[in-house]
Amino acid sequence: MFTFEDEITDTLQDIRDAGLYKSERQLTTPQSAHIATTTTTALNFCANNYLGLADNPDIEAAAAEALREWGFGMASVRFICGTQTLHARLEAKIAEFVGREDAILFSSCFDANGGVFEVLFGENDAIISDELNHASLIDGIRLTRARRYRYRNADMGDLRVRLTDARTAGAQRVVVVTDGVFSMDGSYAPLRQICDLAEEFGAMVLVDDSHAVGFVGDHGRGTPELSGVGDRVDLLTGTLGKALGGASGGYVAGPKAVVDLLRQRSRPYLFSNAVAPAVCAGSLKALELASTSDEGRAALRRNTELFRSLMTEAGFDLLPGTHPITAVMFPGDDGARRAAQMAEAMLAEGVYVIAFSFPVVPTGKARIRVQLSAAHSEDDVRACAAAFVAARATVG
Ligand SMILES: *Cc1c(COP(=O)(O)O)cnc(C)c1O
């Protein structure tokens, strides 16, 4: 007779057999452009550390000071006794940065996306979601009783069909939901066209800007700034766990009344502990740095442009674009194997990148996803491109 644990062991074996088992490399250093693990040292090209703030000394100092001044933990949800003036300041700063009336802080953007839809959309409403949206949006939408529609990635013809379907079905509130940046491709959602269509159909727009906030757009305000649609996006969600220091925390930003209602009813907000004071203070400093200086964004842009041009010159097949997520494609039947072998050979060259294949990306579209950072020097970027060339010679 099989025990529960035997069955679980079988499931794990299935995962291994499918080549999908994820082992965690343990870092022995802070997160940075140059890292060490228990087995090697490497240039890191797979963190979401876009502005290089994860080990920024000013942020570390702000967090250390807050640790002494405000204590280690809150031991309370926000509405009981877990709100310090620090939390309110961080929320005001997030709202200001992304140009919204108000913002509400969650433990993560996963929680923000998990808690925003159920409060705002019910059985008479419709949610229309891009097929490539982040798992947390998908889960958050599944928690609602709203009618759900999915449109093909960034396909405006298909979005129009779904909007028409929702209106024909008599939906009251209708919302179009999209990632600002699609994380496997580094492509931007066509926000101007999405806003045009939404307005035509009297629908709202919600954008998850996790892979954009802090560095996309001239002032880092994200994809609405980049697309010139500023106020036309009704609701924004995003993370503090990527460009903005990379610790933890997520938010929903939008009209004051919406934020107030989320404080009353959003379950991950009501029933989960407040963000630690040191994280709040560090994130406040990250937002201050991102709003007062263009240096990080300029370095990130230079590195991204340099990497994309070096790789194109070397004959690699890149998905076109300008985002620091750069997908180096290995198409075809044995693409998954080649991408994996390349990533392994590159680690031997001292460059850490990750290969993605089915089911994370479509079959035949295996890739290595390179993520540039402001923390990389020009030499680091050149070393990464050189490692691709060397690995290609090894792998063939
Ligand atoms: C990373 C990411 C999240 C999750 O953010 P956390 O704060 O780490 O939970 C949500 N949505 C998108 C689009 C992301 O890229």
C-alpha cells in the first residue's frame, strides 16, 4: 500500500523526469552584480535588481537606522496596531511616485493582486485578462465571481472581441487587466491602444507594473509614463521587491475611495502581518533615490543598449525591444537542450543566466533570459556577451 509520502516522492520523481525540478543555488554574498555561491563566483545577470539598489549603502543605512528607531517587527495586522507613521509615509510616497491619489501597502505584489479583484468585482462584472499575465493576477481573478475573459497576448483585435462579449453579456463593471511588461519576453503592453479600447467600451484598466516601476519611463514612473497614458490607467499594482530595493512589499495605487475600500475588505491586507519597519524605511529611501536621480536609469539604459548591440553583432537571435529583460532565443526542437547547455557553459565562464523552456514559455521558443542592471559595469556587460560567444563555441 502506498503511503502519502511515497506518493509525494513519486510526484517529485515525475518533476525530475520532466526536467522541471528546480534546485536553489545558495548565495554567500548580498544580492549584487558580482555574487558568490557555495560552489562558484559569478557575474549575476538574472536578478530583478534593475537599479542596483539591493545592496545600496544609503538604503542599508536607512533600514539599519529604522531597525533601531522603530523595532524589528510589528506583530500585528495594520488595522489592529500594526500601522506606524512609517507605513503611512511609505504609502503616500508610493502614490506620489506613480502619480495616483492614494496607495495601499501589502506584504508583496502577489498579495496585492490576490486581494484587489475580489473586493472590486462581483458576479455582475467582467474581468478581461491578457493570456501572459502574471500568476498572481490569474489567481486573484480566480477568487472573484466575476465573468472571466482572456485575450491573446497584446492582441487588440482579440481584446475588442472580448470587450464586445462582456458588454453583450450585460456586464456592469468591466476591467481590462495586463502586466505592464511581460516578463519572459521583455515586451511592453500596448497601453495607449488598451486605454483607447477600454474607453470605447466604458471599461477600466488595471496594470501590474512590477517589471517597470522605478525605471521604465523618463522618470521611472512605469509603463503609463512610457506610453504617455498617465491618468488613463485606473488602477496600478506593483512590487517593491524588484527595482525599488528588492526587499519586499507590493501595492495597489488608485483613487482614494478604492484604496479605502481595500483597507476595509481586502483579505491579504486584513489577515496578514504588517510589513517590517526596516523594510518600509529602506523602500522609502529607494523611492527617494528613484525620484531624485536619473543616474541609475541612465546606466541601466546604457547597459541594455550595449548588451543588445553586442549580442546582435555576434549573431544571436534576440527578441527586439528596449527593456532590460533581454530574451536570447534558441528556437526549434532541440532549443530547450541547447539553451540549458549554454546556461551551464556560461556559469563555467563565470556568468550566471537562466534558461527557460516549455512549459514556462511556448514549445520551440526556448530562451536564455538576461536581465541587465544599473549595477553592471561596461566590462561586466562585455563579459556577459563574451561568455555567450565562448559558450556557443563549446556547445556548438
Ligand atoms: C514579480 C511580480 C509579482 C510578484 O511580486 P512580489 O512582490 O514578489 O510578490 C507580481 N506581478 C508581476 C507582474 C511580477 O513580475
